[in-house]
Amino acid sequence: MKRHARSAARRPHVTIRAMNYLLTGLLGLCTAVAAAGACPALAAPPPLHLPLADGTGAYLRIDSAAGSAQLLSAAGPTDLRVNPTLRDALSRSDTVMALGRHAAATEADGSLLLFISAASRPGAPMGYCGAGQEDGLLLLGVREGALVQLDFMLLQSCLDSIDMAIDLADGPVAAFRSLPAPWLVSFAAVEEDRLVQRCVGIRDERLRLEDDCDTAPRTMP
């Protein structure tokens, strides 16, 4: 029998410090390099355009650089509310990508899974974790005229010494493998000196992480 990979007690702890760096850290500021005019600007992630799987024919547009979102329908665009914390998380990230089947469409309830990555300490590139990244899975949902954060799972963090997904150095496209419903994606990880495949799914609007991809994601106590 495969062992359940991650209970609620073993789920990676996301400290306030790490979330603050990821969600509200300064972006694009170099120190002495900037003074010499030699700090190149990072290209902003392109906006995401994803059809809603609710049969309406509408699309969800997420402009992470602007931290904004819209519903695009035959009646025209409708701006979605985005709270300041989520707006910061999106706009501070240098990589924002929909994963698994959500690269083609959202869930029927308007939820979707994104991979996001931001510099650990963009304001201090020469100091501790200056070249580090904070990588995570962000579960979003369209709810009552707003784009809301349903859950967040930190996968890799220089600040918190978390190194759960071993292939992220090659980029998210290489690190994540699409899975059929009810799962979304899997990724390779090392636990107790052995290689395991972590399976990511959604249950009760939360992300679930397990080793066993053959059964549906379970509700955590």
C-alpha cells in the first residue's frame, strides 16, 4: 500500500516571512548594478486567456503584470475585483502559468491552478537568497464578481529552505506532468532518500497533495 505523502501536519509550513517576500516584496530593483544602468528589466509574463468550462462561452483574462482580471463574454468585458494581497502576488511574480488541464480551461466552478515564481529578495540581489526563488502553486477561483485566492502551496523556497519539487530548476513545463481528473498534475520529489511522485488535486476548494494518484483527493481533517 502506498503511504499517504502529506497529512495536514506535514504540509509545508508557509511562514509569514516567506509569504511577505513572495506577495509584497519589491520587484525589479537592483543595488549597485542598477546605479550603473546595467540591470536588465525582466519581461512580464503574458496575460492568460482561459475559457470558462461552465458552458457560457466566456473567457477569463488574468493580466499578472497589472494584477488585474476580467471576464470576457459576448456582452463585453467585465472587470473582476482582485484584493491587494492577490494583486501583489501576481504582479511581483516573474513566472505565472496555468497547469494541467487548466492550461486549456478552468474548472466548471471557475477555479484554476497556477504556478507562480518570484525572486526571494529582489531588493537585495547580492545578499542572502539574492539569487533565490520562491515557487508555489496558487489555486484561484472566480467568485461573485471577484478573482479570489482559494489556496497556496509553497513548493520551493530559499528563505524557508523548502525544496519539494526536484525538477523546478528546468522550469515548470518540465517539472509538472498533467494528470486526468480528478487530479491535475504531478511532480517528482525526494522523501527519505527515495524518489516519489506527488499528485496535486483539489478537494473542498483546497489543494491536496498525495502519493497515490489512483484514488480521488481526500479531505484532510
